[in-house]
Amino acid sequence: MYRAQALRFLQTLYARAPSNIGLYFQVRCIDPRHVALPFARCYGFARPEANAGLDVAERFNAAGRHVFVSVNPRFRPGGKNIDVDGVVALPLDYDDMPLACDAGAKLRGLGLRVGLSVLSGRGAHYYLLLDRYEQRVDFAQALGRRLCRFTGSDNVHARSHVMRLPGTINWKPEVGGVMAKLKTCEPSIRYSLEEILAKLDAAGVPIPPPVGHRGPARPRSVITGDESIALDLDDLEEGEVERQEVLYSLLPERYQRLADNGERRGGRSEAAMGLCRVLMNVGASEDEVATFFRLRPRGIGEVVIEKGLPWLDRTLNALQSEPSLATPDPTALSTVRLRAVQKPVYWDRAVLWLKVEDGPHAGTAFKGGLSFSCPDVWRFCFLAFGAAPAPIGDMDALIALRGKTARVVLAKGDHGLNVTWWWPAMRSSPTPPLCS
């Protein structure tokens, strides 16, 4: 890690922000198949503690994780638009260098120069620095969206967006572990929002059509507690609404009812922990789990509003150590191929014949039972093979999985090998990738 580049970047980016506004790092992991692994961990630090934050970033980056930092600082812990009350820069993101060079020419044609630019390993990131900590965030976001559309940038205009931290390694397979480098750092080049607007108007840059409204806002909770924790659909970024709908659809029906209706006092904490466990097993990151709860202040989110987000964070940290959940260490996973399916006559279960293709147990064949009375295990089995869960007991759908592979955690018991955890193949994508 090039710590000097990272520090210089952060100091320039946050130069106009109040000193009490914090840093916000997000750590992700992407395995060799370019599948985002679970638990996108988020870390917040006070500005004077930047070196402590970089210690954490360096440790995770050296272990193969990707490190991102919020473009705009947060006034409180969280990763949503609602957690940002000021803007320090308008970012732009280009996936390849020809597009980035073309965008640079368009910006120069507008009379705009970037104060920060980063070579991300495949493309480039540009930052138009603002001359003050701008709290007209909606105005800034509208200008950012206009610039993104005009220059061909990815949609990175949301006030809560995170970008790759320069000085860290981009571990994506297509770039082969390239260091993201700070190319331009000119702190004196700054603009007001009015100056950027004037230049866009003078050049006749079109205004993008408004984003469609996502429906009426959800009512706030009437319970006691910190109601500001609750979220509306309008607080989410583009794409997050669809992702939340996918997570909801993957839950068994009883957990969907729990999410919508909540639980009576005395059993709420245990019910919330169970829902966290199921959400994480179907592929939700910690941030997505928090959003799921905060969107339901009259349902399961009631317990989070009363106990606070730190309680939810402690709950998620505790669940990560459970063997029933995914391990962030890919070396603990083995590939198994489903060779045959058998339906015994006298038992309400199926027998799966599996063969281990890699890992310490490679070449071993073993069988396991799949109970028709356990909907969660049935559901996770299908997810592991990259297929949409079939109605419980559907033998034809189970037989159709023959020849497919899954990633599992194996343990050796008294009677041979056992699958202790199925890795959901559709963990990182709403559309399950089919395994061959």
C-alpha cells in the first residue's frame, strides 16, 4: 500500500470539510471467479485518526480485499444518502482509459479541470473539488448526475457513493492486482456549484430526465426510540431498491411475515438475530442487512430503532463467527459435484450422492440426506447449485441439479464427511449464475 498517496488524497478531498466529520472505509472481497464475497465491512474513523483507518485498510488490502472510501464524509456512522449532509467533490468514474481520455477532453471543453484523478487499474476516477463544504446536497447531486450523463461516467453521483482508495491494490482478475495510483493532485483547483452550473448551461449540456419516483414513502415508526434510523425507499441509491426486493424474495415465508409484522416483546431480539442469520446466508452484506431492518420500522426494524444501530452491528459481528455462516476465507471451501439423487421409500427425505473435486478431501465420494421437512436447508441447497429454490419436495427439480457443482464447507465426522454449510452461488447477484 502507498500510504503517502492515500493520505495526500484524503487530505485534499476532505480539506474543506469540518474537522469533526469522519472518514468512512468500505472493505470488500472478490474471489478469483469475480464474485463478491459477503460481509462488505464498513469502518468509520474520526479525521484525526486517519492513520488508524489506513492501518485497517492496509491489513485488509494485503489479504486480497478491495478498499473503498466515501467521496463525501459522513456526519454519523452509516452508508446511505441520509447519513451525508455535505458534499466536498463531484466524482466521475470511467471503466477504461479511452473513455476516460474522451471525458477529460469534454471537461476541458467545458472549462473545467479536475483537482484529483486516480488511475484505478483499468480506467480512471476524476474529482471536481468544491470550494467549500457544500450542504446543498440535492443541488450537487443533480449537477453530478448531469456531468456523469454528459461525459459517459458510471452513475456515481449519489452523495453516499464510495470510490477506490488510491494507494491500494485493485485485486480484480482482469487487472491482475494493479495498484490504484494518484495521478493528479491539485488542491487549489476548486469550483462553486454556481460556477459548474454556469459552465454546463453555457455549453448547452442537456439536463437528464428526472428519476422516476419509487412510490409513497413508508410511514415512520410511532414507537419510542431513535426514529431517524428508519429509512424510506427514497433514501436508497439506484439499484438498492431492486436488491432489497431480491433479498426479501429469497426469505422463507415465515421470515417474510416476521420482517413485515415484527415480533412481540420478549422474543424480538432472538427473532431479529434469526432473520439476520437467514439474510446473511442468502447473500446479504452487513450494510444490506441494516438497510433491510431500517426499511421496516413498524415490523422487525422496531427492535433496531429501540436498541440502536450499534446493537445490530454487534449482532452481525457475533453471527460471523458461527460455523453455519459463510467464512471469508475461500480456502475453507471445497467444490462438490452432485452425482446422483435417490428418494428412499420409507423416509421423507432425499439422498444426495456427492463427489469432492478439490481441497484436502479431493476424490472422496459421500452421501448426505436432505430432509423435506426443513425448508431452510432445502432452499440453501438450491442456492448453492445456482438454481432458484423449488417447492419443497420437488424431486424432479432436485434431480435436475445432477452434474452441477457447489461450494461447501466440509467436516469429517464419525460416519464420514458432512456438509456443514452451503455457499450460495447467487450470493452477489440477483440472477443466479448456473454452475457447469
